[in-house]
Amino acid sequence: MKTKLKAALTLAAFALGSLSVAPASAQNYPSKPIKLIAPFAPGGVADVMARLVGDKLSKSLGTPVIVENRPGAGGNIGADVVAKAEPDGYTLLMTSAGILTINGSLYPKLSFDPANSFAPVSLVADMPMVLVVNSAVEAKTLPEFVTYARKNEGKVFFSSPGNGTTPHLGLELLQRAANIKITHVPYKSGAESLNSIVAGQVTGAIETPPSVINQMKSGKLRALAIAGPRRLAQMPDVPTTTEAGIANAEVLSWFGIVAPAKTPPDIIERLSKETAKAVHEPEVEQKLASLGTRAVGNSPAEFDRFIKSERSKWDQIIKQANIKLD
């Protein structure tokens, strides 16, 4: 009996000790440098955002936030690093929309589960895509383009940086929302895709604002609509797809911070508040706006709902279009 009682007391003491350690570790967070993984090459939007936000977090958290680039496989390599990291708040991911809402439906096998491997922290910024056409195309508005596409079925082509990319999926969404048919022409890069529109080899595309704005200013491309919930400050005269009469055609490119699943909720909450504060500092908002993005900064619960909604939308589009990647 003494042996059993001793064992029981030891177990109880261990349990109480465990309960007391967890909150203490969260209260003392952070006590060492934080690694923020940017899963794309240096110089890209995800990398720039990671460094902008990381610099502000370093100051507000009082510890270095080190940005580490882990590019490859559409962001999956960097995401895998974070998915397998200790859930202690010291390894974070600057994720893109594709990693959490698209790749799970595109790739037959992933080494992590986009739906369950991460804990949402905060949406950093979003960027609506822009529907553009070569300036020689006779359609001047989105309704005119819909009419044009129906009259010229089989002769309208949209480019993209490749199968399964956001521009490709945006095209599939547009076709269904507008009840039109457009031939998809995939290229190997965004530069090749854009050049094909400018050269008139294809009709148009659904592109990011930064990639097309200079070509619009030079008169080589024409923007027909913003595929987002609001107009862009850089293109105030371009209506949204909804304003132009096509509902349910929003295509957002976005970036946010996530941590490994099972990271303590109070650490997640602190990171979320500091991230929201960081993205709304005037210099950060200004820099994000120059990239064609809008600073957001929301709660973990809000970010989680947004991710699930986006995942459901793109999963349906990918299945309907039968898009698969090896």
C-alpha cells in the first residue's frame, strides 16, 4: 500500500508540475530568437513582408526575429519545416494563400497537412488580382469582354505562370462566374506569362497589381476589373468584378503568419496582437501599399475562418476543373 501511495503522490506531483510549467513558459515568451520562415526566394512579396513584419516584431517582442528563406515546391518545403518544428512559438511561417488553401488539393502527397499542421496567428496583408487584356482587344469594360468572349469562343486565351497557380485558378473561377470559356495557356514563369500578354500572343490574364501597373501606364495593357472586395488606390477608376456585374469572382493573393499546431494559445494571442500592431504602423502600411497589398492584421479566430472559407472555395474549383499536379 505504501508503494502504491508513493507512486500516486509522485504522479500527482508530476501532473501539478506540468501544469505549472506550461503557463510559466508562455509568460516568459520570448526568451530567445524567433525564426520566421519565408518559403519563397529572397526579394519576393513573401520575403519582403517577412522582413518588414519581422523587424517590427523584433522591437516589440524584445528579441531578434530572424527571417530564413526556404524556397521550393510552391512553398511546401518551407511550410514543412514549420509544420515539424516544436510548437513553442520560436518557429513561424510567413505563408501564402497557396500553401494553406490550394496546395492540399493540387498535390497528391504532402509531407504536412495544410488543414491541421498549423495554428493561425494573423493575416498580414491581402492583394486582389486584376483582370487585364492586351490594349488591342476591343473590349473596354468587363461586360464588353464577357460579350466578346462569347462571340469569340475558342479564340480567347489567358496566360498564367503555370498550372495550379493563382492566376490559373482565378481564370477557372472567372469562367464559371461569367459563364464564358477561355483557353488557358500556362507558362513557366510570371515574366513569360506577362510578356505573352504584352506581345499580343494571348488575350489577357488575371495578374497581380505590381506586375501589370507599369504596362498599364505605358498603354500596353488595359485593366477591366479588380477581382477583390474593393477598388485599389493605385487604380481608382477600375471597378471591382462585382461592381462590373460579375458576382463571386474574387481572387485574392494573401500572406499571413502561422505557427506549428499546438503552440500555446497565449503565445499565439500575443503574436497576433503584435503582428496586427506592426502591419498598421504608417511606414509598414505605406510599404505594403506600394506592393499593391492592403495591411490587415486580425485575430487567430478571424484568420482561421478566412483560411477555411478560401480552402473550401478553391478546393471546389480545382475539383471542377480537374487540375492535378505531380
